[in-house]
Amino acid sequence: VEVGSGVSKFTVGDIVGVGCLVGCCGGCSPCERDLEQYCPKKIWSYNDVYINGQPTQGGFAKATVIHQ
């Protein structure tokens, strides 16, 4: 397990929680207020598709990449 060079909020060994969304537009009013769950273009981690048309694969994994 590791953290990227640009990560400043977390260190290896920290316990973190990851929500059920894997994407959002980042530019709408809710996104700009850190309320991505209200984004009209949110992408769920299960039973949804990415903007490129690929299906999301659910939320079970041994490791994942998350934006800080």
C-alpha cells in the first residue's frame, strides 16, 4: 500500500472511508460545494457506466486509487 507524491491529507496506515460514487462532473454547483452526491452526472460504483461507456465494477477490491 502506498500514497502518491501529491497526497497531503493521508499517510500509509491511515484508515479511510470510500463512498459509493466513483465519479462526478466536478463543475456543477453541488460538486463545487463538495456535495458530489447531488451531482446530476454522478457515477455510482455499482450498476452504472463510466462516461466512456464501460460498466462500473462494484465496490469490492483489495486496493483502489482514490482522489484525495
